[in-house]
Amino acid sequence: MNQLPELPERDLPPGRHRLLKEHLMTEIRYEDAAPAHRRSKWLRPALAATAVATAAAVAFVVLPSSSDPGTPARPPSRSTVALLEDIALAAEHEKSYGTVRDDQFVYVESKVSYTHSGEGAKTQVDPLHRQEVWMSVDGLHTGLVRQAGLGEHSVPPDVKPGKAGWDVSSFYNHVRTLPTDADAMYDYLAKSARKYGGQEQNQAMFVLVGDLLRDAIVPPAQSAALFRAVARIPGITTVEHVVDAVGRPGIAVARNDPDNPLRDEWIFDAKTYEFLGEREVATKDNAGVKKGTVTANTAVLRRAVVDKAGQRP
């Protein structure tokens, strides 16, 4: 290590010192990683906010891994870590929603599409449609989901502050208490993700972050810490030249699910690094779904804080 030349501090733009440190530490963690790998069923964390996903899910068959199960996933490349640092820097300058009251609601408007199949029916992709979600700020008030063509339904609180499930919920009063330091955020994800569902640990962490990005308003400091923590998760990659559900071009931060033939992608504007949405892509032919099929698609159009469920900003 002492033989490596030092980089002049003036030659590194803001944030790059942290970026290089994170990449180095991730490499060290990879070298020290235990070889054991346990496969598990596909089961995403049980989050209160996931009540918004009303479409039926496709039952994918767990396929044998194409890689050595004793080999841990590789750490993110330098370019992927650099992208996540740029996203974190942009997140630090996101707008503030000011004072948010406990009795208010977080409003998220999206365009969504899901793949589903019924009993004996052929797997199909739902048409893209509008979805509006109102989530209680304090988690104690009944929320609302409204989907074009599917009607609306109320979402009673099913987790409460201090109770099981609150630590992975996307209610604003929980999200704003998350760490603002990347080290502490990584520890939070590692500790919390493993408690819910049966996913492989790193995948569970990635999915938990995705749920927070999609369903909530995350304050700038916590949002930046999330992206810097993600830069340490093995298996994270970059996919260029992607589009979200409404056709907006971007670049994706992605991870292949080790237990299912799927790749989860978070899509960001390639210039502003604004979060645009997410999608799930089949990586193999399986259960009637062809490789390359987008099995879930979400484009976030608007976020706001409003006074009551059903109210638009």
C-alpha cells in the first residue's frame, strides 16, 4: 500500500476523496468475505408501504445459480461507485419540504406496470397506468391508493412506531430518523434488511433501499447517505442507455437477484442524477417470461406533502 502514489488533494473534485476511500474499503471487504453462500426463497421485505403493489405477482421458479455458490459477488466497479457518489452529491441539494406535520400525508404520483399471471392463465404485462399513493407521515393515519382503471382503496396502518416492521417502513417520521452518515446507514441496512423476508443479505439491502426510494420522501441528508451506503454493496452494477416507464432516458444502478432470474434497476437522469423510477428485468427465460422482459416498471412523476388522503398538490 505504501508504494502507491498519493493523489494531490487539489486534483480531486469534491466528494472524490470519499469515493476512492469507499471503493478501497469495499475491495478489502470483498477479499475478507466468507465464502459461504446460502440460497433462499424469493421473498421481499414485508413493508407497510408495499400495500400499494396491488397487482398479482408472477411466481418465478428459482433457478440454479450460474456462478460458483461459494464465490461472493464482486464489489462495485470504480465507475459505479463514481456514479453513486454523483447521485449522492445531487441528493444533498434536493429541495426541502420544510416543516412536515404528523397529521399530513406524503403524496407520490407514478406511472406503473406489473407482470402477473392468474391460475392457468398466460403471463402478461399490465398496461401502463397512473397510480397515486397517500402515505401517513406518522404512520398512524389511514392512507389511500388510487389506480387508473382499478379504483381506489384505503390503507390502514399495519405497523406502528416502535413495533415490528417500523424499522423498515417508508413512513416519513421513520425515514427522517435514519442515519446521515454512510457508515451508520450501511450498518442500519445490514441489520434491518436481514430481519424481514428470506433474501440473500446483499440483495435484501438493495431491495430495502429501492422501496424507500420509490415509496417515500427521503430528506436530502438521509438520501445521500443511502447512496453512499449502496456503493459498498457487492454485486451493484451500472446499466447505460435505459428508459423509464414513460420513456425518459437515463442510467441505471442495478443488481442481479442471486436467487431469481431478475435484475432490479434504479433509473436516474444521466445529467441531473434525479431519481426517475425503477424497473425489474428478466435475465433468463423462466415461468413463461422471456429474457429481457420488463416485469415491473415504475416512473415517479411527482412527490409532495398534503394535508389529507385524496388531496392532490
